[in-house]
Amino acid sequence: MSPGHIETPVRPPAPCPPDCDGFARELLSRVGDKWSLLIIGHLSNGPLRFSELRRKIEISQRMLTLTLRSLEKDGLITRTQFPTIPPRVDYELTPLGRTLLEPVMGLVLWANRHSGEVEHARARFARTGTQD
Amino acid sequence: MSPGHIETPVRPPAPCPPDCDGFARELLSRVGDKWSLLIIGHLSNGPLRFSELRRKIEISQRMLTLTLRSLEKDGLITRTQFPTIPPRVDYELTPLGRTLLEPVMGLVLWANRHSGEVEHARARFARTGTQD
DNA sequence: CAGCATCCCCGTTGATACTG
DNA sequence: CAGTATCAACGGGGATGCTG
């Protein structure tokens, strides 16, 4: 209000608050859902067929199909169909999907690194109802 | 098969497949759920009270309470109650919670950086039913 | 083998009302 | 202000059966 004052920017460092609202949360939900991350992870070593994914992951065909479709739709994996009998379909990470691998791995590493602390916090919370 | 051949390792770099199964997926679900990430993000600038969070995020008291509880249970935030009238409760990221901020931001940045590509892929998929 | 269609369960979320 | 309690709606996800 006072003249000579520069209106201080309302949000100083603010790395996340506004950024988390839109597409970012949708993405987090995507990799955070029950199956996408598992599939992405298993495809990180190279293409796999439908039945191979099915064997490696404990998942129903239904959910495997649905999840593969939405990953394909988002341009994270490709679907390659071979006109053989019996039919064969390969799924593979796209370049875009591979760029996603790195930040995802960051979270996976965090999880592996800190799982003990979280479990410890849970146990303490169960006992005391708080953690400090 | 042929002698003199070194059996190529079945899983060369294998960053994820085994690691994604257990706690990592649980964590991804946690930050990937509808509210946790939003709350964590808004707390990244410092502590906030219940009502402040409620105002900043479009969320019901119920879900705010539930989500705060489970974040507290996991040792990611602390709950500080002031014995005043009217009552006041502050929520703040723990050191553990703050370490989570970095990998999470990696994903948020990815999302902001590539949202265009994903939307483009979706549009193309809607038109052609595939993306190459 | 790959995948769509149907039915159904149940966990998550939201709306509303009430308490310390 | 900061919750808790209760109820109803929604949607993810499993089981099963059928097709190209």
C-alpha cells in the first residue's frame, strides 16, 4: 500500500503449490495407480509380450489390457502386433516413456532408502498416537 | 548355447522390476492418491494450519483429516496442537517428509515438461487408435 | 494368444450433521 | 476452529465366459 514499497511477490520460493494441481497430479495418479508403475518397470529392460507381462506380474488380463491401453494412449508405450498364428503383441517403452523412468526411479530409490523410517514411524504412531 | 559364448546376463541394467513391487509401489500410491501430494506441496513452504490447508485446497474436512492422519502416521508430517480457544493445529513437514520433496519434484517437473507431449499423444490416439 | 464384455464386490470419497 | 460419525454414491478391480 505505502508508496515506495515494492509489492513483495506473493509466493516467494514456492516450488510446488501451484504446480501440483493440474497435470502433475494426474501423472502421479497414473504411476501411483495399482499397475502402471509395475508395467513401466518391467518394460524398462526391453519389449515384452502380453503373456510375458502377465506371467511376471500378478495381474488379471483385464487390468493388464486396460492399463496397457491407457499407457499407450498417453504415448508412454507402443503396441506392436504381429500377424502370426497364434497372435503375438509386443509392448515397449517409447522414448517419452523412457524419460519418465528417471524421475520415477528417484521415487523408487527414496522408497527403498526410507522404508525403514516409515515403518518405524508407523509403529511409533501405533503405540503413542504421535511421533515426537 | 555354443561354447565360447558368454551367456548374456538376463537382466542387464534392471533398475526397477524387482524394486517396484513392494514398498515403492505403496509409496507411489501414497503420493499418487488424490490429496497427499497436494498437501505435501503446500506444506513445502512452511507449516500451515488446518483451516489454511482447507482454504488453499479444494478438499472436504473429512478427506483433509484422513489424509493428514496417514501422512502423520507415516512420519512425513507433524501435528502440533495449541491449547487455545479457539483451537489451533499446525501441520509441518518432518525432515523425512522434506527429503521426499526432492524426488516428488522430479516427477512434478517431468509432468510440467512433458504434459504437451502426452496431450498430443492422446489426441493422436483418439484419431488413429495408435501413435506411430 | 490376446483381449473384449458382463457381473459384482467393496474400498474410497463426498455430503451432511454433530461435538469439544 | 478442528475435528468425529454416519450414510450414500462412485468406481476400481477381480472372476468368468466368449471371440478373432
